[in-house]
Amino acid sequence: MTKVKAWISAFRLRTLPLALSSIIMGSFLAAYYNAFNWSILILASFTTLFLQVLSNLANDYGDTVNGADHADRKGPDRMVQTGAISLTSMRMAIILFSVFSLLSGLLLIYVAFGSASAYVSLFFFVLGLAAIAAAMKYTMGNNPYGYNGLGDIFVLIFFGIVGVAGSFYLYTNYFDWKVLLPAFSVGFLSSGVLNLNNMRDEESDRAAGKNTLVVKNGIKWAKTYHSFLIVAAILNIAIFAIINGFGLFQYIFLLGIPLFIRHLNVVKKAEEASDFDPELKKLALSTLVFVILFGVGLVVF
């Protein structure tokens, strides 16, 4: 494998559509509230992509150092574990993408608030630092939270509440509690992707002492939990639609539900790690499609 291909693999491009889903959802909501701004969309997207790549690189590094990525692990190869990328090179890349995330985030805050809201700007700056720390601390350090079953809650917070409600605030400079409904929807679906990953890696995670919720509770529990996440995501969007008095054509997001039904049927029948892996990309893309359908219903009809 060439160095270029190794780095592209380490970036895990298939995770990026899911990362963008929260920003796209927040942007559609802002358009619905007549507050859309292209500059904020572009900068928020870049910041999110940098953070997602940072998280992927840190995960590659941390899981190798902590033993979760090893020769017997099932799933895609990890670049540090296979030796395609050295630990030193990966550490440098992690630092580089941390800087990219920070600079992009600072520019985003400036464009959104200027010098008019010093306290709000400071809050979002601290939130940005927390996002960088969360991206790295998932598998890196002496006590990574991903090894203690806390990954799901952090995904819900940063992919859901921060990603959707936070980006909505960047556009509007105010908070509407109803935005939490689509925020939790994206957060639940994002947690579903993580749960899929953890179901695939259950055997190797258990051997490495990575105590995800799947390792702690078992595959049967994880499948039930997975169904809850998908159903809860759909219900949150439906409640938002009802509260806001959607018209008939605004329920176009319902066209995305068959994708989730198919997915849940596959997960229910899955027995091997190889059964779960293809669903990671499919659920991420289904989430993006669902978000786009919902957004079209918001701003077109």
C-alpha cells in the first residue's frame, strides 16, 4: 500500500457523510427560521470534517497503542497497527488536524458573532476545545472514555446536540428548544453507527479490555438498543413535524424510513462481524438521506 492510500484509509472517508449530517440538519433548520448563511455553512462543514478526521486518526493511534487493534481483529485494516503509518507520523497528523480544527473553528466563531458577543464567542471557543479533546480522548491517553462504555453518550452530545443545535445557534444567535428534537434524532442515528462498529468489534474489544456497551451487555442487548436508537430518531423528527404543523408534502422524510427498516432487518439477522461492517456505511448514508429529505420538506414545501 502506498503512503497516499494509507493516509486516505486512515482518514476513513466513509465516516464523513455522517459527520456532515449534523451541520446539514442545523443549516436546514436555520433556513426554516430564515437565518441561513453560506459562509457559516462552509466554515462549519470544514470544522466538522477536520474534527471527524482528527477523531479517526486518534482512534487509529489509540486503539493500536491500547491493544484494541491487533492482528486478529476483524474489520478494515488500521494503518498504525499494520505498520503502514508510523506512530510518530500519526502523532504529527493528529497535531496538524487539531490545529486545522482550532483555526477553522475560530474563524467560524468570528464570522458568526464578530466582536458583538464576547461571552457567547468564549463559550463556543471552549466548546470547540472540548470537541477537539473529545475527538482525541475517545481512545487516546491513560483512561480513554471509549474503553469505559461512554462513547455513545459523547457521540449523542457532539454529533447531536452540539452539531445540530450548536450550528443552529451560529446562524440565528438564539436557542429554540424544539431544535433539540432533530438534534437528538441525528445524535441517536450517529450513536447507532458507533453501536454497529462496536457490535462488529465485540470479540476483539473484549479481548483488549475495551469495555464498550456491547462488551458490557452483549450482542443481544446491543441489537435491542440499536432498534431503540433508530426508532427514537424517527419519532423525534415526527414529533417536531407535528409540533410545527407540517403540511402533507413536508412529511417527505417518511420516504427514508424503508432504508432504516431494511437496515434493522439486516442487523437482527447478523451473526458474524462481517455482517455488521457493510451496514456502517449504509446507515451513515441513510442518515444523510433522511436529513436531506427532512430539510427539503422544511424549506421547499
